[in-house]
Amino acid sequence: MELEDCDITSQSLTCVAIHDGADPRLRGNRIHDGKQDGVFVYDSGQGVLEDNDIFGNTLSGVEIRKGGNPTLRGNRINNNDYWAVWVHDGGGGTIEDNDLSGNALGAWDVSDDSESNLRRARNKE
């Protein structure tokens, strides 16, 4: 699946959920105002998120857990009520060249069991 140049919001939970091996491409979208996360990747979900604006979500911009392994590149993940990126319960991924500034609790929350699964580079915090 590919989503490009869409305006995505949610009145219930997460704006975009990626799971069960799904491997979508999201480019140039506005993902915002979710009642939980902007993007939630779990249960072996993958995906490539590039050049998206992810903002204004009640929890984190992106939450990754339980085998989630996305690539986040060149996104602006700002003004979320928790962290830009929350990785826990064995989540991982590649997160590079993103703007993670301006979130209420900071850029990251990474649990000890996820740290070795995570590759981070050149993110603005």
C-alpha cells in the first residue's frame, strides 16, 4: 500500500496502524490529531515513512513495539503530547534525518529491551 500527500486524522484511536507484516509506504502526508498515536507500528509491522508531518497527537507521533520495525526518514514529528518516537516491548527500526523537536516529553522514549533493535542517525532533537 502507498499513501502519498494525504491528510490523515482519527477521531477514535491511532491515525495509522501498521501490523501483521504490513509494509506500506507513506510519503508527504499530514498525520495529525489522533486520539492516541499518529502512527503505531507493532506485531512485525514494517513500512517506510518519508517526508511526513506527524503532529498534534494525544500520545506519541510514532509508537513502535512488539517486533515493529519501520524506517522513518526525513519526517517532521512535532507537537505531540508525549514523545516524538516511543519504542518499547522489543520494537525497533531505522530512524534517521527526522525533526523530532517540540514534543511535550522530548524526542525519545526507548525501553532497554528495544535499544539494540533501534538504529538512529542525524535526527534533530
